[in-house]
Amino acid sequence: MDGRDWGLFLQPYEQAVEELKVKLKTLRTELKNREAYAPIEFVTGRVKKISSILEKAKRLSVPMEKIDTGIEDIAGIRIMCQFVDDIHRVAALIRSRKDLKLVYEKDYITNFKDSGYRSYHMIVEYPVQTAIGLKNVLAEIQIRTLAMNFWATIEHSLNYKYKESLPEDVRDRLKKAAEAASQLDTEMSSIRNEILDAQRDFEEKSNMYSSVLSDIQELYFFRRVREAVQFQLKFNEVWEKEDAFAIRMLSDEIKSAIQRAKKGGSN
């Protein structure tokens, strides 16, 4: 190991990961607000451990003085999607960004590895403003479905256990599991519209329930305790029946009561 200060060396990578996570999570929120659906399910990130950096440098014959350009995934971002089509949408969104530079892409979904590994990788150059000036940091963005990620996590654990030398029977079973995960993604894509409709219905109902309960609390603020209690009892009844129409009617009643309360009207 060289004598560098690893804390200082890794700091820009840590900053890059945190900034990219915030930006991609914000992108998810914006897409959801604009389109009522976001292709991004969630975002995680990590900075490679020093031991892993050194092991990879040794495996790839990368000199210590060239680690920052020879190891491209010291900063790593992982984006999870529901559907395979979402992966390509997210990749296009990243490709069009002006706050980073795309270096190259690897499509391990169309051209999956012999092991069965599937994922979409994008190597980007991201500018980090440090105390001593601007530093361009390489980062790897992996985009996967939940099924792909589950398989990859298991494979990673097994490779760690067997030190990259998986027994043949384990390797074969992993390949079969990868195919099963791919078939699951294909099946989910075939009923995508039904899944999204169900998710939207659930979210609308959940938002409506939250809004009604919030409005009931507002009545307490105006000291309309009796009305608030009555509305709470009505809510309990329609909630048990899961009657969406009744909830909307109740919501309108409560909002009218709030307006009366704001004007200082009688119960």
C-alpha cells in the first residue's frame, strides 16, 4: 500500500456519491409530480472500501498512481426500477444531463454475462468542487430491476464466500435463477399497465385517507371538537368498507365544515 492519505483521497468520491444520490432522488420526485409515475424506484450509493480498491487494482494491474482513472467504480450509484423498460428511460435521462459527462455504457441486459448477471452500467465523470478546486471524479451508475438486484446481491455474496471460484453446481443453479429472474421481469412487463393502475389506485386512496384525517385534525385546531369526533366516526365506518365514493363525499363535508370554521360560523 502506498503512503497516501486515503481519507483525503476518498473524500471527493464520498461527495460525488452524496450529490448524485440527492440529484437522482430529486429527479424521481419531479417525475412523479409531473407524470404521476417515476421510472426510478429508489437510489442507493456507496464508496468502495480501501481493501476492495486495492484488490481490484491488483487484479487489473492498475498502478497505485493511476487508481483514480484505472478504477472506475470507486464511487458507485445504484438505481432500482420496477420494469426493464424503465431502465432504458432512466439511462436516457442520465445521458441527457448537463451536470455530468458520460464516458461509456455497458448493456449487460441485452448482452448478459455468462454467469447470468444482468444490469445496465454507465461510467460517468462528475465534477466535484473541493476546498482546493474542481476535481472530476469517475463514478459507476448501475441501473437494475428489483429482480436483477436480488440475483446480483446473492451472486456477490457467494463469490465472496468462494473467493470468485464458485463450485460448478452452484454456478449452474445461479444461471437457472438468473433465467427465472429474467422471466419474472418479462412477465411483470407484460402486465405493466395493470400493475401501474393498481399502484395509482392505491396511492390515490392512501392520499385521500391522509387528507381526510388531516382535515379532521384541522377541525380540532378550530376547537370544533364535536364535529371532529363525528367525522372521525364516519371515517372509521367508510374506511372499514373501503368505499372510495363515500370517502370523497366525506372529504367534501369536512372541507365545508373547515370553511365554516374559518368564517366563524356555527356548527
